[in-house]
Amino acid sequence: MTTNPFRYEQAFSRNIGWVTREEQARLRTKRVAIAGGGGVGGVHALTLARLGVTKFRIADFDTFDVPNFNRQVGAMVSTLGQPKVDVIRRMLLDINPECEVEMFEQGISDANLNAFLEGTDMYVDALDFFAFDIRQKTFALCARLGIPASTVAPLGMGAALLNFLPGQMTFEEYFQWGDLPETDKAVHFVVGLAPAGLHRPYLVVPEAVNFVERRGPSTIMACQLCAGVMGTEALKILLGRGRVLAAPWGIQFDAYRNKLVRTWRPGGNKNPLHRLMIKIGKKQLAKDLAAAGAAA
């Protein structure tokens, strides 16, 4: 008969020094909700598990497929066709058998959003870029419930961070989505996520970014960097120590260009600089739509 060798204090003992034993014990009690189990969602969950967080809510309706292999930690030959939430849950339990993992196998929707967020200490956004409606509703509910919410976008070979904290600028105030059509929301999202645009100069195949077909290029390096940034922000937010920059502050780090930029955009997408960038983005999108229509 084999015995389980896992002991929480031993498994996460190497965290001690960067956190105190008391802080590690507090992390053990925290619950984090992650919407999305793909590119960044899976590695976010594993990073938090190795930090010592034990309570998770994971939402994703999709299964793993071959095009996921370049960036998604749960995507392997052995997991092809399997639900992402099932795979991520197994990986979490393989790291820490004490993990409590609530799975939302149909993703999040109006019907279950309250249950997904209720009682959570932090929300981590890992939804598909184009999931505009449910992303807008999720951040809005976080603001109403006073739940800290973070998004770290994998862009190029880097990461772009935005935090939305209770009592401070909300997602809606920053991105100014309102009732805009989805194409406009896409432009607003790109501009707002990474105003510094560090990733743009080395995009060598521009046509790989196609809002019309809802696709874009990705790298594992970006996803891994995002997880490191997110895990650090989560540590500060969950433990209440360290400076946390919240919107309209943003941070983008690009490993390819070896650059780090902090941005401050009062008014978010109402900011004159953002409004100009949005105008330029809409013109380019109109050209792409016209080209797609002509090709059809």
C-alpha cells in the first residue's frame, strides 16, 4: 500500500523567503476564478497552484486540438479531444492533491456568472480575445462585487498587464465599450491593452492578424511571461502587500525588444492619444473588411 507523500508545507517551502510562512498559509485559503483554460488560462492556473493557492474555479467549453500545441500547457497528443477544464484540473491535482477545483465545463454565461464569481478573492481574465460580450459582463460584475480583476495579454513575445481594483477605474470606464459593434470593441481592446505597442515592429507576417476571421499569431513565450506577471500581481493582491498599479496605469514588457514601458492614460480610451490610435485602427479594419468582401 502506497502512502501519499504530499505535504503542503514541504511542497511550497521554497516559496518561504519571498513570502512568510503566515503569508503562505493565507495563500492556501484563497480562491481564484479563471475564465479560459487555453493559452494563458492553463499556465495561469498552474502558476497559482505552484504558488500555493488551493481553490480554483476554471471555466472553458472547449477541447484541446492540434493548433493549440504551440502555446497551451494542457495541449498534448495524450489530451487531444479532451475538455480543457478536465485536463487542467488533473494537472492542478497532480501538483497539489489538496486543490479544490470547481469546473464550469460550459464556460461562463449569464446563467452561471454569479456562481462563478461569488466568494472569489480574485478574477483572472483568460478568455479568448473575441469573447467581448461575456468579458464585458464579467468585469462589470467584478466591479459591482468588489473583486480585484486582472488581465495579462500575450502580445508577440511579451505581456501587457492591466489591473482593475475595487473602487478604482473600471474595465468599462477604461475601454469605453458600451454598445459598440464587435469590430469597434476589437479595436478599442487592442489600443487599450497595450498603448505602447512594443510588439508591433517585429510582426513579420501582418496578414496573420485577421480580425475578420477572428485569428492571430501567438507564442508560448508570451503565455509564460503572462503567467509570471499574473502570478506576481496575484501574490500582491491576495496578500495585500507591494505596489499594485491599476488602470489607467498599464505595463507592457517585451522580451524580444528587451523593453519595459509603463503607461498612464487618464480617461482610458477617452484619452486623446487613444482616440487617435482608435481612429487609425478603425481605418485599417475598414480596409481589411473591404478586402475580405472583394475576395469573397
